[in-house]
Amino acid sequence: MPRLAAALRGLAAAAAALTTSPMPLMGMGGAPIAVPSSAAAGTAARPAPSSPAAHRAPDDPKAPREFVALRAVDPTIIQEIRYATPHDFMGVPVTGYRDPMCILTRDAARALHQAQLSFLRRGYSLKVYDCYRPQRAVNHFVAWAKDLADQRMKAEFYPRVDKSTLFRDGYIAEKSGHSRGSTVDLTLVRLPAVPTRPYVPGEPLASCYGPKALRFPDNSLDMGTGFDCFDTLAHTLDPRVRGRQLTNRLLLKKGLERAGFVNYAAEWWHYTFTPETFPDTYFDFPVSRGSLTADCGAAGRSSAGCSSRADPAR
């Protein structure tokens, strides 16, 4: 317990220090992404503080009060919000990611905190890549998937998949469970974390399913593929994944399942906390500190930022 308490104090102090000591990793508009420096060791950094008004248009929908910033619940969890940067399968920051931060329903954030405590005792930290995802971001994915000429990131994220089949194969869908607020994409990092460098747009790309030493640098444990790899090898229990890679996937899976999360079998990184706070509602407030200032209707369903529709897993 003394070791765990010391680890928690160290990670929390590092997270607090980021408000005055940002590190250079490109995000939306050139802003860095938020990760505790002692845990992520240079993987990402927090942008300079700004007022909520600067991140919220007058007509933007607001988040229900049930949504929180993960950092307010657990500042020790590493955050590398990929869609706020150009290092994603589209090669550009995604619409709706105004701040590089993780937003989740309060219940999901608290459950993730409990899982983090367990992993810290074993010398690991969770690292989140994506959390709540607004509908406008999903719409951006859909528009990109329909543009078959734009394949700038194919060599890394979908080298063995024809872009014309992304809808059919389930990699892209018009709705995402992330928009309900209790789904998170994440991995495990061994502490102390090894520093990683930022992606530079236009640099040569390496396949997401190749050996870890040849993939884009990530301080994640070796899970057999990189995050957001559009490939069947990313299926959590794909029989080709063996040895240490399978052990790492199961370590993440079992730890999160004990905290109440359920894995999406086609993506080793994708987990949903159950029961969901909003099981039938898809939100569209932007990923922004300014979104967490007001209600979105008494039950989270009466605002323009909320909609109720059928659900795909992704």
C-alpha cells in the first residue's frame, strides 16, 4: 500500500504540473495532447489553459451533468487522445475534438479509476486513446470512408483492407457506442513509461500489425497490433495472437471486466462500462472543457445534442 500511495501521489503531481509545463506534441490546431508527464514520459502534453467560452460556440449542445472529465476523477490515467491529432486513420484531427481530453459518464469514469488502482499495484497504468465521441466526429468518419481517393494513412491503419469495404466489414458505421459516453478505447503501459515521439504528418508509415519494433512508437504493452488497426488481427482473441501479446490482451481484459467493462470482440482496445448511463442516447456536444458546464435536458435526451437511435457496437 505505501508503494501504491507513492505512485498515486507521483502521477497526480505530474498531471497537475502539466497545466504549467506543456510538452510539444501536435494536436488540433497544433495544440499538444494531455498525458501525465511522469507516466507518459513525453508521449503527449496538455495545451495551455483557456476559458470555456473559447472552446464553445453559442449554439453548441452541452453535456448532461452525468458526464465528467476523466482527469477530475483519476489524474493518474494517461491520456493520449488520438483523434485530437493527425495520427489517426484519416490523417487529420477529427471534427468535434476541441480539447485533447477524455470525457465519460461519471459511472464509467469511477469504474475506470477502480481498474487503474488495481493495475497500479502491478506496475502498470491505463492509457486512454478515445472516450466519449460526438456524433459530428462519427459523421466525419463516414464522410472520409466514402472518399475512396483519400488513402493517405492506408499503409499504417488498413494495409490489408480495401477502403471500399470499411462499411461492410464493420470498421466504420453511422453510429458509435462511444457517443453514449460509457465506451473507451485504451491500453496498458508499464511504469515508468518509456518516452515516445509525436507523429509528423507526411512521414513514412509502418503497418499497424507488424512487429512492435517496426510499428509507430507507442509505450503501450505489445498487444499484437497498434490502436485502431483495421485488421482481423486486432480481434481480441484472434488465434494468431499468442505468447506475450495474448497475455497482455488478457491482462487488460480481465482487469477491466472485474471493474464492470465489456470488451468488443473485434477490437482489443474497445470496452464499454455496463450498465450504461445512457444506453439508447447518442450525444453531439464537442469534446471540450466548455461542454461540461450545463445540463443536456433533465434525462439527457431533450437537447439538440442528444438523439435516440439503434446501436452498432463501434
